[in-house]
Amino acid sequence: MATMGLALPWEAKISSEERQRGTRVESSQYPVSGLAPATREVHSEDLELAAACLAGEMRGYERLYSLHSKRMKSIARNLLGSASDAEDAVQETFLKVQRSIGTFRAQSSFVTWTFRILINTCYDARRSRMRKKEVTNEGTEENPLPEPKAPGSHPSLKLALERALRQLTDHQRQVFLLYEVEGFRHAEIAGMLEITETASKNTLFQAKKNLRTMLEPPRSRSAEAR
């Protein structure tokens, strides 16, 4: 089985300031003046991006790419396990955004809507790749796929976590990566995955519980007997 090749930012923790600067799931039906200053600034920029893209202005798409492409590539890299596949997914996402911009209804923020398209694009790519593997028998014991090395320090621990993450359900892995790795809040994740915030929190709790079970060393019999 091929690894996901997670691009996990192990050495750099996401600060509260970075979380605050992240995209917000705010519907455009709410007046900007009623929001807190930091939220109002992000919300206003989201509205400007949406308006520019809806008007067919290239500067809107260029701004969207400038602000969010790095994070989009990181998400795609974690979901697809390949930098080249991630690049393709991001490019395909922007094409889809341009083609379907007329369907944007501001039920979530424009950026959240874009990330939702990205996630769906990644899973379409994964399904397509799996179908091709079934036909060509790639990744079998006779022709194993290469397993990338875990980057940075403590490679054994990171590789163990990568393997544990692959054993989660797709939904649990999605929520875990979006929250713990990418730094999105539950409100944002709910908008991207079209679930409730409560469902996002519960899924993250279950994902962490499953990871602890898989990663914790087995207790010795003597310890269990105490």
C-alpha cells in the first residue's frame, strides 16, 4: 500500500494569530459593520474576492490564488500524497471555480466554497486513481509503490502517525488534517464538508481516540495486573 506522503508541519505549531487570520465561514447576508474588527476585515476581503470573480475579473482569481494557493496545495498534498497531484488538483479547482462561479450563493464564505471544491476535486482524483490501479494492478506485491521517507526529525514517530492516519476513515482523516494540520476552525470545516460544527467536533474526538489507540504502546501484563 502506498503512503499518503503527508506534508505535516511538525516543527511549526499554528498560532492563535494564524488561526485568526484564516478564512471565516461567514455568510454575506450579515452586515459587515456588525462584525468584530478582525472578522470584519476578513469578511470584507471575502466579499471583494467573490464580487470580483463573479464579475469575471481576472484580478479576483489572481488574488484568490495569491492568498490561498499555498494552503490549498498543502491540503491537496495531504489528501493525495503527491506534490505533482496536489498541483494538478489546485489547478483543476481554479478551473472549476471559474466554470461554476455563477452557482455561488453565499451560503458560506467564498473561500470556504472554494476549499470545498478543492476537497471534492481531491477525492475525485483519488477515486480515479484507485480505478486505474484496479485495472493495471499497480501497487501489488509484484510492483510495489515507493514509500517516501518521513521528513524531518523523529522519522519513526512520524511514519507511525502517517500509517495510523491511513487507518482512519476518510471522514475522520479529513477533519483531523483540516483542524490539526491546516489550522481551520470547526465552523470552517463544517462549511467545507457540509456538516454541522458538532459533527466536526465529534469526528475529531473520535479520530484522536482512534489514533491514541493505534499509537500507544501495548501495556504489559504486569502493568495491567496492578
